[in-house]
Amino acid sequence: MARIAFLCPPFAAHLASFRALGEVLRERGHEPFFLLNAGATGATGDIPIHHVPARPGDPAIGRVLAAAEKPGGLVATLRTIADSAALTDQYCEGGRERLAALGADAVVGDQMEPAGFLLAKALGLPFIGLACAVPIDPAPGVPLPFLDWPFEPSAEGKHRRTATIASALSRRQNQVIAGWAERFRIGPHGSLQDCLGPVQIAQIVPEFDLPRPRPLPFVPVGPLRRAEELADRPLPFARPDKPLVFATMGTLLGGDLKLWRALARACREAGTALVLAHGGRLSDTEAASLDVHHAADFLPYRSVMKGAALVITHGGSNTVLDALACGVPLLVRPVGFDQPGNLARVRHHGLGEELASLRRPGALAAQIKRLVADDPMHDRCGKVASALANAGGTAQAATIVESVLCP
């Protein structure tokens, strides 16, 4: 039995993946717990949450989350990087003492939070990295996750220049990493890529990722989901007699009435039935005004997607992987973070397209109708679904964690 600390950003999708892993580890007799930034909360179930102390001048978690939910493309991503540097600094300031007091035997850290690696090294604890989103591991021809560029193995110069720009934009974060690596006396570390560790787990699989040299720097296990998320659950609506299109934009665009109205109109013109989840961002009156088959704040994604012919999404990793796990093509409208990187992978493998402009309703309706009827695309998605199903999922991730605890 081991006490395993989870360190990750305070975003719902990341917490959900860690929670799924934690529940399996707990079933195997371990004691997982979250160590989060001061003030961070989330749906972690029965897995305990502990916090590092707050400090004067630290960004409030509520403001960080609110800022991250505002669409803004690269600007929003850079703003989040700046906030992340401050949260990493807070983690490192109080995390070593907290982990020691909590009796941590190992650390599982999100790729996007370098404090997990730094603190584990400082305490001499085993460390396992987890890529909840698009992996940030560098590879020839693979663009950075916040870009929707195609795979270009011959564009070495362009990718090198982009990496240089990204390094400049992440200067504050890199300074925090280097400063704490020096204070902890763990050797030179100056970027997120320096804090990935030798053992990494990723939700992505090669059949969906851009090409990377072998051996891979991470173990691809597929989506980390709880058992109840994978179970067939009754739907709060009747199955339509038309092809079902499921749309969700997370909390990023859940309240965008203009978007929902455009999708509702396009789906009607395409002869499909639209079901949408708005994340609690619409009032009952607003949702009822959309004239769709069904609208709700939240829905059992997997159960809905199993009967869907198309998924429309902002491109968050969890939604994209869930759709592909159900063999469903995607229309993606990315707004920032790793969503463009997911779109690049959707395009590369022919698993969907970027959502047509809302200013061209006829083109959007034609796009929806065409993708719903694209049998070869559905076949390609089915092959990715098989790869995800065979990757091992949460059970395989837990086995990897245990292999590091007891090599």
C-alpha cells in the first residue's frame, strides 16, 4: 500500500482524469490524494484534497479559472502560462513540507504542472508524469500543442523558430522552474520539457497522434475514465428518427447563443437531430428557444456518443477522445490551449474537419450532412476506437504507477 500524491492544474478535465486513476489505485489498496493549489476545488469524489498554503500576491484560483474559460486563442494560452508560473511557484514554496507531512510515497504529476516533478525530485520520491492533454514531448515535425499546424518533418527550421518563440513567451515559467531546481539542488532544469520524467503516461494513442519516433517517450493508455462514465446510462430523451448530432463546447462556449442557434439551424437543414450539452451556461428559457432535439446542462457523454453520427466540439482532449472511443467523426472549433493540436490530429488522420464558418450557414449545413454520410471516415474512426479500447485505459495506467512503486 502506498500513499500517492496527485499534483495537477485546477481544471475540471485534468481533475477528472486523475480522479479516474485514483479510484482504480484505491481499489488496489493504495491511498491516493490530491495536493492542489490554495483554494482549488473540484469533483474528486472520495479522493481527499489537501492544499499548499496561500501567499500574498498569489493569483486567486477563481480568477485563474475564469480567465481560462474566456476564448482568446493564443492570448488566452499565454495568460494561462503566466498564471501557471505563479501557481507552480506557490506549489514549490509549500509543497515539500506538505508532501512530507502527508506521508507521500510517490507523486503523479500532470505534464502541465512542473511542480510535481520538482517536488518529487526534492524529496527523493518516485515520479510518474501524466499527459491529460496533448503531450508536450518534443518530436521532429510535431508542432507545439497550441498550434493547428500539420505534421511537417521537413519544416525543421519553422518548428525550431516556433519553439524559440514559445520559450520566450514561457520565460517567467522557465525562470520559476530553474529557480526551484537550484533551491532544491536537483540539477539544472529550465522548462516544462525538462520536468517530464522518465516514466510518462498519455491518454493519446499513436493511431490519433502525429507521427513520433519509436520508442515513444510515454506509454499510450487511452482515455482515463471512471467505470460509471463508461457504463451505458439511460438517456433523458427519446432516440430521434434522424441521424443524431451531439454538440458540446465545454464551459468555453457553452453560453454562446449565436453558436448554438447557428448549429441548430444547420442541423435542421442537414436533416439531423441536434442534442447539446451547454455546461450550465444557458438558462432554461434560452435552451428551450433553440429548437433542438434536446438541450441540457450535462449529459452522459459516452452514452450519447454511442448513438451519434457526428460530434461537434471545441476540441478539448477528453471530448475528442471520448468521441473517437465511440467511433464518431468530429467537427472541431478550437479556441485555445491544446484544442488546435487536437484539430491537427483530427485532420491528419481524416477523422473530421474544422467547423465551417458560422457566417455561411449553407456551407455549415452541407458540411454536417456530408460528414454524417461519410462511411470511410466512420470506418477510420472505428479503427481509432479499437486502438483506444485495446490501450488498457485506467487499469493500465494504474499498473504503470504500481510498477514504479515496486520495480
